[in-house]
Amino acid sequence: MRARYKNNGVKDPGVQGVLIMTEDKFDFSPDDPVQSAKLNVGFRSIEDYKVTNGGSQKKALLMFIRKPTTE
């Protein structure tokens, strides 16, 4: 699925790429291989999520909240 990865909030233009969902994780690969915005998130590490309604001018936004890592 075509997607845009935004790490710094809604106003960030984001990085274009492809989002792939497998049985146990999300993988995001940017179109530009120079970009460092790769994402590999296991479903077990997702604590919560938020979804916005896409308006007539805006696209819907899906945001994941990850569990804090313990060391």
C-alpha cells in the first residue's frame, strides 16, 4: 500500500514509500533508498493507535503508540 511516513507530527511533509502488513508486523520502505525512514514494527509492541477522519481536503492519518522499551 502506498503510504507516507511522518515521524515529527502532522505538519511534517513525510517520506513517500510502501507500507506492507504481514502476520506479525508493519514494514515501511521509502521510495528513495537514501532516506533513513525505514520502519519495522511488531504488532506486540503497539500499545495504542489513533485514526483521524479524512476530511474533504485532508487524508486520513493512522498513528501508532509504541510500548516503552525496558532495558
